[in-house]
Amino acid sequence: MCGKNFECNHRRKYCDDDCKREARNKPRRVPKVIKKCEWCGKEFKGDNDYRIKFCSMECQQTSYSRTVREHGPLEKLLEERRINKEKRLKRMRIEAKERQKRNAIASIAKLLNKEVLRRERVVELTRPCVECGTPFYNPHPLALTCTPLCSRRRANRHLRLYNSKRLNESNIVDKDITVQKLFNKYDGVCYLCGKKCDFNDKVITEEGYTIVGKTYPSIEHVTPISKGGLHSWDNVNLAHHYCNTLKSNKI
């Protein structure tokens, strides 16, 4: 940099840091030569480097797209792109139709399988009514009757069977026992809690059903029939419907 002689123990080019910094900041002097652009033929000044062949970046990109990629003229490139686009769209339409066809077939197969399973379940859950014997289908596996009418008939039949076992010829003594007679006999007082009974403690629904309340009078067996008691005047008394329910079959 300065031509001064200096001593050193290793390979160095500069005597001190100032010369080294000045050498780094000094611009390189590259000889300019006249070249000819390989694409457009225009002359331009460039460095003495064999890699510099074009006058501008536009010529370089155009040469690459036309020669290196072998697309030829721009019109031919655009035509090829248009043809490729049409082929791609046609292929995509064909693939879309095939995909729709496969989806439709899969949907139909799924519906058919679902219908087969439904029919198998219907056949499996179709059984005869225990009351009238008519075959019926009910998704609930514990259903025993086909209609609510058969359900009421079955419940009434079981109730009659239950009552016939509790009240039969051997233990029925007085068949003239009624709630009104017990109400008049005991002045409407519940013998369990000592409070008055009320015949008006009831509600009649629109369908004609009667729903009694807690203070409605009822017949109470002092000794339950299930434990050997008799349905006689000596074993019955007046009680609230609620008190009778709480007592159940206790003595």
C-alpha cells in the first residue's frame, strides 16, 4: 500500500492497520471492455469477465426463457400454455365427474346398508303382544303390549288377579264397606293423624281422570290383608290417602 519495508514473523501484506484499512476501502479498478449482448446484439461496456454476456437483466431472463428452457418464440410459449391449461381443465373435469360418481355410489351403498340394518332390527324387535297376540314393532326391547289399550287391559287384569288373591271367599266378611259410610261413622277424622278428611281435596282432569290429594279419605285396614287381616268392619278405619300410603302394610 505504501511501499515501506517492515519486519514480521508471519505472512502479512501491510505494515500497520492504517494501511490495511486504507487498502480495504480503496475501490478496485476494473478495466472496462466493449462487449456485444448475445441476445439483442447491442454493444455495452462491461468488466473483463467471461460470465457477463448480456447488456441488461431483461435480456438475460429473455434468453434463458427462450433458449435454455427451449420454449422458442413467445407466441409458441403462450400457445403451449393455453393447450396445457385446456388439457389440465379437461382432466380435472373428468376427475371431478369420476369423484362424484364414486361418492354417489358410496352414498347409495351406505343408505342400502342402513336400510338393511333397520329392517333386521325391525324383524328382531317385532314380537307378539302378551295381551292380544298381535305382532308389533317397538324399538324399546322391554315393551310387552302393542297399544296403550292393551297396556291398560294387562294392568287391570293383573290388578284383578292380585285382588282376587287378597280378597277371596275365605276372608271377605263385609262387602258393604264404603268410604262414605266410614266418613259418617268416624265423623271424617283420620285415625292415624287425628285430622279431618276432605272429599273436596281432588282434581278432575280434562280427560275425566280424578287425582286425589293428601287429605282425601280412604279405607285403611288396621291389620293389613297381606298379613292376615280381614275386610270387615272390625278391621277397617278412616284415614287420609297420604297417611294410608305412608302406613303401607305395617301393623
